[in-house]
Amino acid sequence: MTAIRDTEVLRHSRLLGVGTYRPERSVPNVEIAERTGLDPDWIERRSGIRSRRYASPAETLPAMATTAAEKALAAAGISADRIDTVIVATITSMEQMPAVAVEVAHRLDAPQAAAFDVSAACAGFCHAVALASDQVRMGRADHVLVIGAERMTDILDHLDRDTAFLFADGAGAVVVGPSDEPGIGPVVWRADGSRNAALKMTAPWHDGTGTRPDARPAITMSGWRVYRWATNELVPAARRMLDLAGVTVDDLDAFIPHQANMLITDFVAEQLGLPERTAVARDIITSGNSSAASIPLAMEELLAGGKAPSGGLALLAGFGAGLVYAGQVVRLP
């Protein structure tokens, strides 16, 4: 079995369990088409999406994150009182403070845990996994709860023909803990602020004078710019992730990229030369683009469906607003 290369540390880290929360409401393309005038078949061809999940008012960000966390803890066989840190990757909290992670730790009854949020858009989950892994490897924490949770529909212009068909809601979580052998490879990450206009909010929360605008700011995106950047940057970055972990594409049991667009996933998978046996995550088909939640959601879907083996090697790659990317090789829980 191929081992993941690691630098000298006090100990190693790995993913111990995964859990998810998918909102009850599934929204088909025909419903999006009615609002935007887009053709349902065009939406699927352009994105790979057939339906996506929308959260109800009762399915709040902390509620979804907590449920996903509870499932991850149960899968890992770890009680909440053993969690030392809670990290939530999100860009859709409507409150600047306190952090969503603080509320999740409280709901889990983990008062001893440190808790904070990470804002790195669709790459947030991989950023948080890297931080969690370093905490465990350096002995600063025994168990870290990493959660990607989003209510993208709260910042979505549902009439915008460029974004309305893409984004969705959900939450996914993993428990990161100690391991006898490396289970999380070195992170590869980058931020390219020269392209930050390609994917951003339409306006700040205030107008520059402290006055909140009448209309809530929404996400806006130049799809072709994001596609061009992602297809140029992700392949060399992914190869670097593999090199640092000491594995090759032939060793991979799964490729789990951020579920941004099926065209990007297909391009990167083809350019990497993934073998036929490697499972490629395509949870976007029925879950849409749930930003920081998409990678753990896709991971759980592959494992639950038997498409990827527990203990297998997977390449994670997140990318999004900034424009930023982050990723690493992991051993699946």
C-alpha cells in the first residue's frame, strides 16, 4: 500500500470520520428555468447540475453544521467532549460575529474546545483541513472538528442568469485526529488577488459611510474567467499536491474536487490522466455548488455509495473566490 510522505513531526494525522447534512428541498432545473428564462437542458450541459438543495428557514447554518458534525463524530467514534478545536469554513454567515464555530461547539456541548471560522470561499474546507492537520501533528490538539457549511441561497440573486442555477446549500464535516502513519498530505495553496473581480459580492455590506445598502449584496461571477483560471491553475497545483505527498495518479482511489462545475472536473481529471478505476466525485449532479460544503458532501457520497474505499487515497482540491485554491492528498475515513 502506498504511504503518504510526511515531514518530521511529533505524530501524524488522518481523517477519522465524515458526516453530512443535505437540506430536504431538492430544486430541479425546471424551477430555475422558470425564474431565469434559461433552458433546463442548457443548465445541465453548462454545469452538470440536474437539481440542487435549498435550505428552509429552519435549516439554519449552525443547525446544518451541527448535524453534520454529530454524524462525523459518530462515524469516528469520538464524543464531543474529546474535541479540542472546531473550525467552520463558511462565507454565508449573516453575522460578522460570533463565529459559527462557537455556536456549533456550544450545541455539541464541547465547551472546552477552541472555535473559529475560516473564510476562503469554495477552498475553505481544504484550508481548514490543513490547519486541523497541523494542530494534531504538532500535538496542539488531539481531535479537531472541521466543517464546511453554506447557505449560498442567502447571498444568491435568484434572477441572475450567471449564478442562479449553480449555487446551493448544505454542510459536511470530518474529524481529524492522530494516526500511526501519515493520513493527510502537505497542503498546496495559493491566492491570486489579480483576478478577484471574477467571483465576488456585488457590493460591501455598507456603502462606505457605514450605511447598509437597501438591497442585500449578492454573489456575482464571470464564469468564463473562473473556468479559464481554474483549468490553468488546478492541474499543476494538483500535480504538486501528489508530489509532496509522495503518491502518483495511479495510487489514487478517488479524486474529490470542489463541485463547482462538471466541465472543470472533467477537464482536470482528463489532464491528470486518472486511471479508470479512480472514482471521480460528481455530487454536483444532485447537490449543486455548495461552496465550502461541497468536498465533504462529495466525499460522503462516494463512500456511502461504495464508489471509493474507506482507507483509500483521495486527492482533494478546492478553489473559488479570491481567486484561491487549496488541496491535499488524504486517506479516506
